[in-house]
Amino acid sequence: MKISACRSCGGSELVPIVSLGEQPLANSYLLPAQTSVAEARYPLDLVRCRACSLVQITYTVPPEILFKDYLYLSSFSTTMLRHAETLVTRVIAERALGPTSLAAEVASNDGYLLQYYARAGVPVLGIEPAGNVAKVARDRGVHTVEEFFDVAVARRLREPQAADVIHANNVLAHVADLNGFVAGFRELLADDGVVISESPYLADFLRKVEFDTIYHEHLCYYSLTALAALFRRHQLEIEDCERIAIHGGSLRIFVRHARVARPTQRVAQLLDEERAWGVVDDAPYAAFAGEIERVKRELVTLIRDLRRQGYRIGAYGAAAKGTVMLNACGLGTDDLEFVCDRSHLKQERVMPGVHVPIVSPSQLVDSGIDYCLILAWNVAEEVRREQTAWEARGGRFILPLPNAQVLS
């Protein structure tokens, strides 16, 4: 379904930024036997709301297709686990949480974050729509309900206890009904509670040319300007904000009921910074579209020059961003021999659209591959630490963004 109005404010003036054409679903990894059937492809067009500055794609794939059987598990990333544990330890201390508190997470995945609350004796509530992923969380002892979060679900879950803290990491980007979702926060949140939400940050997205994070699950791309307007519409206020390095640059916000929130100077300062770089202007977005074409051209030239010289090339990270990068650049089985990924759920499948096979990272060291393109560039240092033996044998990693480069 194509939208004609902003997902947040309902504004009708949606200014085009860039089109990546028709793309397969980024997390729909196929079995080799399925490749003979044409994959579904959907438009991938990015626009900006003139009224509230929310950047968003125009086509909504039903969430039942995207999320009911999901192959992304957060626990396969050591970086994500460390990030979650550090945050939970901090929140427990700052908010004095204990056995009578409740920590909830919307889109809780496999319990990667809530497990740290549970280990500390804080009761938890996970809300996760993907049945296979929710089961993994329950199997590790994290209480998880299998639901798509909205106001009705929030009202039901509030009984018998509201949540002292609600985490919403990398989920606001995935929500079609933004207003119903945020209204659910208001319902589930205790009077003195806090919503802690993390989303990839628009300023980093533009500056680092992170176009491979444009895919059908990511409906929205957030500035603080757009987030503040969204939450205020539901009597919620952003009290504090932090820029963090995870996922190539993210924004963490702390949200409370407007009647008790006391916004810090950091919020005003970041809103001022966004106005200064032009969050409401056309120029930054036009420049971004031009940079995408440069990055694609550089990466394809580098890969194919190496292939013509007889080098063998693989890739690392069967992440959704990898699907977008390969399909947008037209890099397939003639260019790459395989893609490594730690998730056993993806191994022995193929990348959507381009059908490059997915294998275990253990195969890289003895594969004879000369170069390896890090598609999961947000965890590049983790990948290099894992593959020191391959680099010691002379293997060279390639990073695609913001400039295609061979790492020394």
C-alpha cells in the first residue's frame, strides 16, 4: 500500500528524496530450491514530510508478511549484547529498580535485553510479534507475549501493573501506525515511568550515506525534530537525549509523561543543531541522493576491478543492509562467492534478490577468498576481531561506506 500522507502528522506534502526502485524484502532469505520462483518486489522510495520533517518510505508492506516469521536474532551480535547489558545496568541503578518494578520492551526480539533485568531480579515483560523469535525468548526464561503492540494491547497488559521502564530499541522505524503505537506507550507507562527508545539518527544516516538502511521494514528515519512532534501529540515529552555509536549512529531518547517531564538542555541544543544543518531544508537531502550514486559507482568499480585481476571475493554479514547494498549495486554471484553470517537460521539460505549463498563464518579462513566485503559495516570491528586468522593469512576486508575502501 502506498501512502499519500505523512505517517506521523498526516501532512500531504511529501517531498521526494531518492528512489531505489523495486527491491525484494531485505530479510526474506530463500532456500536454494526457492530461487526458481520470482521473488516479490516492492517500491522503495524515500520522501520527507514538509510539515513535520519526518523522513519515510512511501510503500507499506503488511507487518504480517514482514515480522511473523523472522530470521533476525539480536543475540547473535556480541556488540548488541554488550550494548544492552550496559544500558540495563545503568537504568537499574538510576531508577532504583527491584523485585516490585516492571521492565518492558516492545519488539523484544529473543530477550537479548530483558534477560539482564531478569538476572538482576527485576520482573520483565517482552512484547514480540514474531512467533519463532518470541519462543526463543521464552525458552531462555524471558516472559514474552506474542503481540503486535498498540493501544488495545497496552491497556490489557497494564493490568495488573504499569511499566516503570519501557524499552523500544530500533522499532519506531518499523511502525506503520505511529500514532497508535506511541499512544500505547502512554497507556502502558507508569505515572513516573520512562520510555527509552533508540533509533538510527537521521543526521548520521545522511552524513555517512547509509542508504543501505533504506528497506521495507524501515518505514521511518528520525530526527529529534520529528520525534518531539510525534510524542507531544500524545502528551509525552522527550526529557533527555543522547547520540550513541550503535548501528552507524543512533539517537537514544528518554520520554516521560508531559506532566512530569523536565527537558534537559541537551534536548534544546540538539534541536538547535538540527535547524542549523537544515533538517527542514531541501539541500541536505538532495546532496544525500547524489552521494548514493557516488558510493554505488565506487563500490561496483572496486569489486569488479579486483575480479578482473583474478581475485576471489566473499562478503560478511547477511544483514538486511547487505541485501539492499547488493541489490542496489547489482552485485551477485558473478561478483561474490558467498556471504558469511553467524546466524544458523540464515546459513544454507541465499541472499534475497541476488541469491549469493550464506555460509558459516568458520568457512572464511580456509576458503581461499582474497577479499571480503563487510556488508554489516556497523559491527566491522567485531568482524575483524573474529577473523584475525583470515587477515593474518593475507585476507583484506573492504568497507562500502561512506567511501569504498580496502582496509589495511
